[in-house]
Amino acid sequence: MKRRKFLASAGLAGTAGLMAGCGRQPETAAECAQNRAQEQFEWKMVTAWPRDFPGLGTGANHLAERIGQMSGGRLSVKVFGGNELVPPFEVFDAVQQGTAEMGHAAPYYWKGKIPAAQFFAGVPFGMTAQELNGWFYYGGGIDLWQETYAPFGVVPFPIGNSSGQMGGWFNKEINSLEDLKGLKMRIPGLGGEVLKRAGGTPQNIPGAEIFTALQTGTIDATEWVGPLNDQAYGLQQAAKYYYYPGWHETGTALEAIINQQALDALPEDLRQIVKYACQSANLDMLSEFMARNGESLAQLRESGVDIRAFPEDVLRELQRLTGEVLMDIVEDDPVSARVYESFTGFLNTVRDWSAISEKFILNLR
């Protein structure tokens, strides 16, 4: 049985024959198909999360397991947590360069390289997780996402959503916009740009370092995800106040990113398995976060955590500043302008339906 390994040591340079269909010239097309069906592939997946971290790290593990099961073991994926092979914020570079064939992270981590990537993670005061999935699968969102990453030799797929997030943990009360000025807060992506516009100092810190930074005063506040992941890191022991809503990430999509050469080297059936394993993982992670966040929120309340809502006037001003930030980005970057047009177009299409269906029932409930 032939074994094909697309690893960093090979630099993905030996895939040309496979990309053409078969490495050798068989006597018949049937023999070629049989040879391809017998090939085995070994991939590495690097992630931005600690190994086995609830929801995120386990989501990467489940995706790798699903690919192995669906392929009958023909494509195996070995998972490396953040810092095990590469640092969390170097996942994109590792996949692009072929150090790993696959990555598991959040799109807004690459905003310095691809400003438009932030829109695929989620926009402040933007779409919910369910609306984002509608855009991805039926509004052209995935096609546009893949087109945006194509110049980098990387193929993205949505592989999960943390749903609506919390506004974050703070060591002082937020009673007005003045309380945000000078605030050192861990907050990535577009939300960080909005905080900066409000006078704060956004910082992007890997998840595993957040607790220490908050406890030691390196930062004054942090957003992370929501009750499940925040409790797992023990953030309730490092800050006094837990604010909602997560205005900065109303539905946060995560991504699998795959080296284009490695994906092209797979037989067609394995490429389809990767695609639909990612789609399955997308539903699974969203469902888990919905279930586990409810359990964790109840536990945090029972432990006496001070859970508060942001003042409405603060939210309104942050929403206004979001508009300014978005306009500046789309004016400076044509790719972001295209993505923004598609994003807002779909949001405007579903806005009324969301208002008279889910929003109305939630208000009544």
C-alpha cells in the first residue's frame, strides 16, 4: 500500500504527480482509480487553542477524528495544540508555508495580513451565528471567503461558532464611555478597533495567557468567549465584574484553514470528506456551546459572580463607532469592501425575518 505524507520535511514539493491524478502511469483508468483509493495521507493540524480545551481544543480533536472515520483511515490528522508545534498566532503562516497541512483558529487573528478576514469571524453588532451560517452556505459567504484567502495558497472552511459571546471581565465598573478611556483590554479583531476609537487600548493575547495578564494587572479587562470557556480559565477569580452583551462578537465563526497544495493532492472523495467533515463540525460546535454555556452561566451565578449589562448609552456609542471603523476599513481595502457589501446585503435580507421570528419570541419568552 502506498503512503503519501505531505509534511514540512517534504515542503509539499513532491505533490505534482498526485495533482495530475496518479504518480505512475497505470495500464487502465480503473487501475488508476484503484491505486488512488488505496493511498493513505497523513496531515498535521495546528491550532490556536490549548490541547483539549473545552469547545475549541476539543472541537479540533473531533474534526480530526471525524475526518479519519469518514475516510476509513485513508486520511489521518494529528492535532497539535497552541505552542506544541507553532505559537497560536502563527497558525496561518504554518499552513501557508506547509509546516502543517491544516489549521484550526479564528479569522480575525490574521487581520494584519488580510483585513477582510475579520468579517468572516463576525462584525460588532452584526449577524448572529445562525445568520452567519445562512450567509456562508446560501449567501455566497464561503465562496467569497475562499476567494479572499486564495492568493495565500490557503483554503478556509467554517468549523464552528461560539454563538453570542459575553462582553467580558472587568476590574472596574463601566458606567459611561469615560470608563473605557485608557482601559487596557484583551480584545481582538474589529471589536478591538472600536475600543481603540473609544479611547481604550486593545491587546491581542493568546487564550492561555489571559488569566495571568488579568490577575497581574497587565490588562484591566478581557473578553474571551463565554461562560463555558471563561470558567474553564478561571477568569471569575481574576476580575470583579462580568458584563454582557458581547457587542463585539454577536456570533463568532471559527475556521479550518488548509494548505491548497495538500488539498489538491487528495483524491476527489477525500476532498469532499474534508469539506463535509468541516460542515458537520460547524453544527456540532455551535450546538455544544449553546448547551454548555447555559450550564456554566448557572454555575457562575451560583458562585456569586457580579453579572451586569453594559449601559445602553455606552452600547449606542460603541455601535456608532463601529460604523466609523467599518467605513475606514472598506475605504482603504477593496477586498474588504467586497466582503462588507456581501455581508451587509445578506444581513439586510434576513434582518426582518429574524426580528419577527426569533427576536420576537425571545422577547416574549
